[in-house]
Amino acid sequence: MIHPLTRNGLVRDSSFGILLYFFALVGLFFPFLVFSDEMAEKPIITILDFQLSNVSKEEGTVIVDFLMSYIVETQDFRVIDRKERAAILEEIEFSVSDCTDEDCQIHIGQLLSANQIIVGSFGRVEDRCILNIKLLDVQTGETIRTKSEKYKSMNTLIDDSKRLILDFIKGELQDSKDIVIIRKTKDELEAVPEMEQASKKEKLFSLLSNREYRDKNRIMEIQDLSTYLYDFEKPVLYRQYKVSGAALAALGNTFLGIGSWIQGDGWGGFAVTGLMLGGFLILLNSDGDGSAGLGNMCMTVGLLSGWIIPFIYQGNNNKRLKKALLIDY
């Protein structure tokens, strides 16, 4: 039996049929495009043990581990830690004990399949601690940047290690430009004029009300404004502006993706609607020509995507919101 739409020629027209296939295929691949920033492979980095002078091996280990932990916190790199590095090199029976020159260190980076490595030296001269670090590109062997710092004590170095490493790798971070966000202390916040603080918060609320945190420039701007918040204010704002209702959105997506639209995820809604509507229209146009399989596949993928996308959107959006508000837990 020929469907009325087919009989009237609405979907038998070849140009309209091509449009339907295009619409369905766009919907089919759109979920991957929507979340491509989440699925993108992070650059791999590791810090090799520093060359030491007048300091103990334990002190050198502490410094390297501190720096490495702060790189992990950025969530912009896949970090090979000390334990993983040792396991990989032990498996291929490679000894690092005599590996001190740069060529050998780059070779280690290649064995670890790292994109970049940080090498350096740490020593004590009289009453000063001196740290020299260098970021190397493993593929080209080029030096990306270097940094040298002097400290009055080991404790001072440890206290400054977070600022040091974030400032050092800021050019490699995906979510930052030319600055490192420095949080204000309670005393610094209390010294900010009341009118200035109110102005900063008003602008912050305006940015948060959009509930869209994919744009990295927006995240950085929110981070800067969040430095004007007291710690007790941040979780309150997080609860107010976080995305919720993923389960209801997933249920709503059964009806042509309307759940994602209501949730605020326009891209996800477009993907699900495209898949289900495109599949439905292809089924109407099939008329026993074999295209029914594609139509069924589009509708099935659309339904499954509609159940999954709201949870992905909620989790990713709320993770970015925490990062934007400088919430560490």
C-alpha cells in the first residue's frame, strides 16, 4: 500500500528524497560532532625525575610529584605518573639510571608515547633552592619553553609549586590563554570595595544564567569573576545553575528529542530530532526499495541517543560549571 504522502508525490521527488537522506545522516553523526570536544584525545605528558644537587632523592621526588599532581588537576592532559612510567619502562627492560642527557630523555618520552615531557634540575646553593625546568616536544625534540626559579627554602618552593607549574604550561592548556587564575584570599576579598564586588557578581550571574559552558573563553571569564566569591558562595551558585533533570529529559526524548531541547541542550536536541524525524520520513519513502533498513537504524540510534545524551550533557556541563566556579571537590 502506498502511503498518502508518497502518492501525492511529496517524498517520491528525487531532490526531496536526497534531502531526507542528508537530514538523517547528519542526525546519525551529529552526536559525535556535539561531544567531539569531550572525546578529543588529550596530549600526553610526563615529568621525568630531575637531576639533583645537594638535595636528597626524597626531596626531588616530592617536588616532581607536587608538580605532576597540579598538571593532573587541570584535566587538560593525560599524565603518565611515576608508577605508570616505571611499569612501562620495566616491561621493555629500559633503565633510566644513566639517562641524563636530553636525547636520552626524549627517547624515554618516545617509549612512553608522550607528546611532551618536562625535565630539569633541582639543587641547593648555600641558603637558596634553585629549580630549572624545561618543556620538550617529544616528536621534534625542540624546547618549547624553559623556566628558572630561586627560593629561600624547600617549603617556599612547595607553596609556590602550583602557581609555578600552571604558569609554565599555560601555553599548552586547552582552557586558558595568557593568564593563570590566582584566587583571592579572604583578606583580599574583604579589601575589595563593595560596589566593585557587586558589579563583578552581577556580571557573573549574567554569564551563569546562560547555562552554557562549552566556550573556553566564557569559562575563563567566569573563573576570573569567581575570584570575587567567598568559598561558601560557590556551592550555592553551583546548585542554582547546574543542569539537572537528565532522567526526565531522556524520557522526553522519546518524543522526537524534545527532552534535550527542554533541558537546554539545543545541539543534543537537534541530533535526536534529526535522527528520529529523518528515520521516520525515510520509512515513509521506502516503498519496498530497501531504504527501510536505514530508516529503522536512524530511529533506533535516535532513540538510544535520546536516552544517553541528556546524562552526558548534564555531567559534562556540571563538570565545566565546577571548573568555572573554581570548585575543587
